[in-house]
Amino acid sequence: MDDPGKAEHGQHAAAQKGRKEADGHDGHGGHDEGAAAAPAAGGLQVSEGGYTLALETPRPAVGQSVLRLSIKDGSGRKVIAYKTEHGKKLHFVVASRDLAVYRHLHPVLAADGIWSTPVDLPAAAGYKAFADFHPAAKDAKGVTLGVDLSVPGAYAPKALLAAASTATVDGYQVALGGTHAPGKQGKLKLTVSKGGKPVTDLEPYLGAYGHLVALRDGDLAYLHVHPNGEPGDGTTKPGPAVSFTATAPSSSSYRLFLDFKHNGTVHTAAFTVQADEPTGTTRPAEAATEHEADSHQH
């Protein structure tokens, strides 16, 4: 897995200026814990702001395959110039409609404007793909587009896992605390441990010590939440806790996916939360395990 270096951390910080984040604020720092207007949910449209997500492979097969996509401008031309944000020019997420499968991918852009990425989709299901990007065109803004895709075959949707305050993945334990209330800013804190000991040497991943995506149950509205602080800012520690500020657009159940990197490997911990009550109050026994939430592949 490629990891952005210090130069890309600088690009990451600069990219925050002028881009409105999903929680309604620019960049990582300076969050006001008071009330805030509910942000618009992302990923609900295939076209927005003059750009369209075109999926070249809308019906991939079960298992290993290659997804191809392009971003087209208002004239129907494929976009080839993008700004780098969080170490990448385009972030691509695929999730099953029942939120049991999650993939955070990083496609490669060819000269003809086609992005491609390998993917492993383990079961037939309805999926949704999200492209999060910022065109380099003058005055263009960052946008998140979403499009449906399907893997043909017999499909039995799974029930959304119960809300939980802990998750286990690849031998790591991640504890979730904080608030996730609709229409109000709330701080989420995720604490990583292994074998009962706190992990204090998390590694930078996409310009931060953690990367969090929230998807709303039902329509899979997309919230791309960024952490408070970043490596090299003089105050942010490499674990065990990573904190985020987020504003849920509505009262609903959400599935949170935390990517973190340790010992050269990226891991994904998944949680279900309800956006009308504090998190961190659910019994650990209800936590999702790595087998219950298929969130691997980066």
C-alpha cells in the first residue's frame, strides 16, 4: 500500500483551504463545538456541479474483478486534471446496500481519463460506488458523486449490525466514544489497542492517523469525515486515540468505517451508531468482529 510522504502531508493541509468538508467546515482544525447547520449529504447524485460519474463496469462478477470509471465535465469530456487531497487525486469507495461490505480503493488514472482499480466483491448484491474528488479546473469545488452497481447472482441482504462501542479487526481492538447527534457538531474519539495495550505508533495514512467514512443506512448518504489534527502539526499524537468532528445530516443509523495504519498494514474497523444518542454506551459484547463486517481491501 503506498503511503503519502511528508510532501503530500503539505499538499493535504493546503488542499483543505477553500474546500468545504462534509461536516460543514474547511480543513481539520478550529472546530466550534456549538450547534451547526446540518450539512448536505454527499454521494446521493450521479451528477453534481457540472460533473458526472460514469461507471464503465456497472455489473462486475463475484470475486476478483477490475472496476473502471471516469469523471465527465459538462461537455461530456473526461476529466484528466485533479487536485491532490489527502494524498490522492480521487478516493473511491464501494459499499453493499446492506452495509456488510466496504471497500476503500485508490484507482489509477490513465492518459485517456479512465480510472481503474482491482476489487474483491465477495457476494452477489446491490452496491453503491462513491467518487470523492476535486477537479483542477478554475473555481471548481470538491464533490462526492454516487452511482449504483450490481453483482449478479442470488442475494440475501443482511440485517444492519447492532450499535456497538467496540470493534475487533485483525487482532486490534478499537473503542468508539463521543456523540453523533443530528444537526449538531460532535466529537468522535476512536482508541486503538492490541493485546490489551494502547497502540501509540500509528502510521500516517492519507495524510492523517485515521480516515473515517460514515454511510447512512437506507440511502447510503456519504459523510467523509476528517480527523482533528494531522501528523507533523506539533500537537497530534500517533495514537492511541484519533478524534474527528462530524455533523450528521439527519437522525438515522450510520455505519462508520475507520481506516488506520500500523506496522505497514491498513486495517478497517466498522461500527454502527445511532445519530440521536451518545456513542460509547453500548455493551462491548455487541461489537462487530472482523468476520461480521467485511471491510477489508485498500
